[in-house]
Amino acid sequence: MRRRKAALKFVKKKKENNMSSGKKILIEAVIYFAEVLLVIFLAFVIVRIGFSKCSMMGDSMAGTLVNGDSLLVNKFVYKISEPERFDVVAYRQGSSEHSYMSIKRIIGLPGDRIMIKNGEIYIDGELLTEEINTDKMITGGLAETEIVLDENEYFVLGDNRNNSEDSRFSNVGNIVRNDICGKVWIRLNSFGFVDSFNHKEGDSEVE
């Protein structure tokens, strides 16, 4: 009788242990799949909202970037803030997903009055002192006559001022806020933050 009770108790304990092991395996499997889903979700968020890669095409940003540079674009920063003067931005005019990204530097902000006179930039009638090294412009293009930017427009220039198609020319013109994909953040092929390249000493300001 005692042996039978002991045997029943052993069988019951074994069943409980098996059930406990089964629950443990199930919980571990659920946790594993939850982690996989979280990684997939985060990857989607990073690619869709946070960052993207692009390449510099041409020499319009020479002095800061060169043709073929591999670049990381920070898309998230403009979800929480507005583009600022001197930001290097990637944009697609018309916001077409199928057109390539152009890369230029923001010079004029919404509401600014822009004019290029004697190869130099004037904003609201005042000379702009830039924080980067550039050549004096041979042509001011459209900006030889004062341009007034609308509330969602930006005036962009390439750092290689005399070899750049930018807002001075009618085939580009002013870009609108929705065209801007993000801030060009990091050069990947020779690692460094883009903001750290091609700077003069001292602060930049509109004088």
C-alpha cells in the first residue's frame, strides 16, 4: 500500500514537473518571438523615420564632401525641429521617392530676403558672414535680384559655389520644407560628422 502511494506520488510529481517544464519552454518561446518582433519593429522605425543612406553625386559640395562619399542622413532631427541656416541637407524636389537625393547647404530660411551682390550673400539687406570656406561667386543667378522666401521655402547653395546647380538657377530654385529628407549627418567612408568639415575659425552670423 505504501509502495502504491509512493508510486502515485512520484507519477503526480513527474506530471507536475513536465507541466512546469512545458510552461517554461512556452514562456521562453513567447519571449524570444517578442524580442524578434521588437528588433524588426525598431529596424523599421530606424529606416523609415530615423536614418537613411545616400551618396554624394558630383562636385557641388567640394570642400566639404566629394563625389562618391557615402553619407548617413538623419531624418528624425527634422521631425522634432526645423532646418537651420548652414545645415547640409538631402532633399528630393517634388518629394518623389524615385528621384535621387540632392545635397546642398541651407543659406536662406523662410521669410528671408536673399540677394547675391558682387559675389557675396545678403540677407535682409545685411552681409552674411559664413562659417565655411567658399569662393566668391561669379554669378548670383536668380538672386542677383532680391528673392523673398515664402513661409515654407529655403534657399540652398553648394559649397563649391562656382560649380553648383542650386537655388540660384531656375531648374532648382527654392526648395520647400516637404522636399527636405533630412540633415546630412555622417560621412561613412572616411568617418566624421559633416558639420565638422570645411569650417572657418570663429562664429558665423549675419552682420
